[in-house]
Amino acid sequence: MSIWKKRAHKVLLKAFISLSMFLVCTGSATAQNFFLPVDNLSILRMERGGIPAQKGVHFGYKPVFQQFANVSKIDGLGPDTTTYYYKLTEKIFSQHLIELRKPGLKLDADLIFDFAYGQELISSQEEQSNLYTNTRGFSVSAQIGERVFIHTDFRENQARFSDYINRFVDSLEVIPGSGRVKEFKGDAYDYSMANGYVGVKAADWLSFNFGHGKQFVGHGYRSILLSDNAFNYPYAGYILSFGEGKFQYRYTLGLMQNLARLPAGDTPESIFKRKYSNQNYLSYKPIKNLEIGLFESIIWKNYDDTTGTEPFNVNALNPIPLLNSAIFGLNDAKANALVGFNMAWQPFNVLRLYGQLMLDDLDTERYGYQFGAKYYKLFNRVDLLAEYNSVEPGSYASSNALQGYTNHNQPLAHPLGAGFNEVLGEVTYYHKRILISAKYSYSQYADSLRDLLVSDLTELAYTKQNVSFQDVTAAYVFNPRTNFQVYARFTNRIERGENYSFHDQFWYIGLRTNLRNVYTDF
């Protein structure tokens, strides 16, 4: 683990201990969060409850600013009116583990865990392995007064994965959705993740936030603009709301890095070569059920192999969408820019149509698009999703390898990187805390994940492949407030290339609090 990560973990741990001691010393409704949760199950509940179609709620950039959302009727976010007769059953089925309420201060705290065991049924290796996940951590959210919000969580993990995940880790040196790893007992991995933010509501129309986390631009399951696929990164931003809630502007400045180290210095382990990004997102809701977004993202280099560390480029602070792209163009060595269009229309309460357009460089036909549909509450308990994604080869890459659209070697948009066509569908049954999800995806793609990490774009060589992926998960959600659930999962994946074929099939059973998205369906 690098020095900066160790320091970050120490700071988070000290902050958590200090805050906990303060609250214990001062004594003991749910604390309002600055942002709404971003895990897929919570998103489904909010979409079922009509949150995206509420006035002033801009759902295209996640995490969603909670200030204007009415979540009182949303399971897990609003009050639970069910009667529980014991403190223990209240904690298991309805409440956070710790809920403290004082004048001017509200706090919720929970344990995070995922204890799972599984078995490979089919593997490309000679022997099938036992699989497991062992995750432990904590989550704390606090509201100080009416304008300051704090959240932090931390996870420590050990896991043994199926063979296709091992191939991913061997290739990119990271766990999907997480950071670097170290070996654990020879055939497993040890890794961790810290997340948190501070949000300040400066005025009804202006808010600030900074922390360590991810963002997601889109209304679908995937995003070809910006997703929560890659590892967390430090960021700072602000949110402007105007036009009686019809307009919202979000600016985010993020510090990212490649997994290539700086030249050796006085420290035993040199830090990684860093880069920074800025995202401008302007969304408009002319009517409650229609949202249109304009997106711009630029990766700026912070280090050059010939000149060393470079000064901060003040153009990254430009709040006007598309202005930097107009100044530098979409294929400039100083700025790896892309622009995009994001929209969603809900013609009926049960039907939501959405789509995206991504433009990286029209001269070399580097672009992508998405379209999809969601149908909610069929028979009052079934939800349907159908989505298509396509991105041309070479998209997101840069002539400077230090400016690829990645963080910790993982794409910042779609998990497949670029050069792919993907169709996916999902059927979800969710009723009275019983959750059953069946997912299918089929993708044809070029082996271009590493193209985002190289610089000579004229010599990219693609190997055509296709992947068929099926996954069925069944769970009972004990507590919607923490997504505490017992679950079982079955996965089948077939990958075929020109001269090879891999078949992975496995199952899991486990107990978890499912509070973040991890994409292994690629």
C-alpha cells in the first residue's frame, strides 16, 4: 500500500474515533444525508417511488443531491411505520446500528460486512476452487446543524475469486472497482477501500462538497460518460441550482493516477504518476418527467516523463461547459477531452427511456452511444431493463499515456473500455423484501482495456472477442436502511476469442450489507 493511502486511512480512522468519542461524551428520525445512496437497489427503490420525476431533482448525475428530493415514502430512506416489539428486531429490520440525536447533531453508524462462500463449477483451470469473500468495515453519517453533512466508510477485504477475475487482476493489477492488491495465502487477495465526503449547504441554491469517492453520469445501468466502475479518488466540487429548480450545474475536480511510479526518490516506495480531471455537467428539466444533460470531462496531465511534475492548469477551474473543449479541441496533447449528451424521458409513471451520446474525436471516429428503457412495477413487483451500449475503438485514449480516461488502470466509463458493442437485460422481482434478479449481457469487443494506458494510438492492435454473461441472485433484505441481506448467487460466463475459449461457472451464498456497486459482469 502506498504512503498516501496509509496516511489517508490513518486520517479517516482518527476522525472516526474522535467523532465517536465526542458523541459518546455528549450523549444520544434518520440523519439526512447530503447525497442519496448510489447502490443499485437503492436506485431501484427511488425510481419506483418516482424520485427522478420530482420537481428540482436532477437524477442524471449521481450521487444525487438530496436537498430537493422528497424521500419520505421510499423504503429505507423514509420513516418505517412497521411496529417492532423489541430493540433487537428494530435494529435488524428497521434502524441503523447506532442512531444518536442531539440538538444540532444527528448521527447514524453501521457495520459493513460481506461474508460469502462459493464454489467454481466450471473453470478454465484444471481444478475448481473454493471461493470466498471476507469484508469488514464501518459506515458513519452525521448532520451538524442544518447545513453541514459528513460521511465516511471503510472496508478491509480478503477474497478468492473465480478464474476470469483472476485474469483481470493479473492483467491490470487491481481488483474490479477497487485499488491495488497484495497476495493473501498464495491464491487469494487482500485489499481495502476508504470513502467519505463533507458537504456544506451554503445557500438554497449553492452547495459545496469534497471527499474521496466516485461519480456516475447517466440514467442506466452502464455509463459511457462517467461511471463508478473505477477506484475512488479525491475530489472537490460545487452544485448550483437555479431557474426554480429547472437547471442544475455541477462542477467536480478530481485527482487521479496511473499505476506507474515516479522516479525513485528518498522514500522506499515512490508515489504514482498523477493526473487530474474536471467535469462540467449542466442539466435542464423543462418539465418534471424530462431531463437533458450536457457533459464535459477533461483529463489534465500533472506529470511529464521529460519535464517532471507540471504546474496546475487553471483552465481546469473553468465552469463553462464545452469552453475548454472549444479552446483545446478533442484531440490535444495538453487536454484529453470528451463531451457528451445525457437524457431521460418518463412518458408514463412506469416507463423510463434514456440515452447517451459521447464524442471523443470525430476526425478519427472515436465516439459512443447508449439507449435503454426501464419498465417499473409490472404486477406491482417486477421491473424490467433493456440497454444497448456501443463505443468505437480508441475512444477515451490519449496520445499521452498519462492522460488516458482511467484511474488505477480501470476505465472511468464502461468496464470494457472502448471498441465494443453490448446488449444487456435485467428482470428484477422485489416485493416484501424478497429480491430476485436475473441479468443477461452479450458483448463483442476488442481487447482494448490496455489501449487506455498507452500513447501510440496509431499502432493499436485489436483482438476480437465476445462474452456471454448470465447471473441470477436471490436475496432476503432484512433491513432496507442498510441493505442487510442474506443472498445466493449463480453466475455463468463464456468468453471466446480467435484462438481460445474460457468458461467460468460458480455459485455463492452469503450475508452482507450491500452498500456499493461492484461491476464484475464484463
